[in-house]
Amino acid sequence: MAIVPALLFLPAFVLLIFSPQVAHATLWASILFPLMAIAEVAGVWKLARNCVGRPFNLLTMLSLGAMLVLLVIVTYTGVFLVALAERM
């Protein structure tokens, strides 16, 4: 619930907002981005709750790995959004 919306954010932003090439892009963006935000918050909340769980087990390790992957995704998304903003 956390990684998929994070992976979809940058392509959806470029396709629907930065250079709209889809019919009714504003409508799709107004529906898609709140759903992605809700899924992202819920997923990060679950990952954070599992990362601090005791005792340390396989689920905690997988949650920590997913949080690290999410951190990498957020970093590259921020870098690419800055590059897109600079191009404008």
C-alpha cells in the first residue's frame, strides 16, 4: 500500500499535470491523487507500526526493508520533480 502509490506518483504527475496527454486529465488527476495519498499514508502508517514492533521477527525485517525502498523512491521522485520544475 505504500510502495505502489510512490512508484506511480511521478509518472501520473507528468502524464496528468505536467504535460497532459490524456483526455479529461484534470478529472483523472483529481480522482487519482487523493486515492494515492490515502493509500500512501495508510501504507506508511502500517509499515511504521510494524517497524517498531517487538520482538524483531521476519515481518519487522520486511517492513524495514520496504521502508528503505520507499525512502529511495521518495528521494528519486523529489530529484526528478526538481528537474522537471527547473525545465519549466
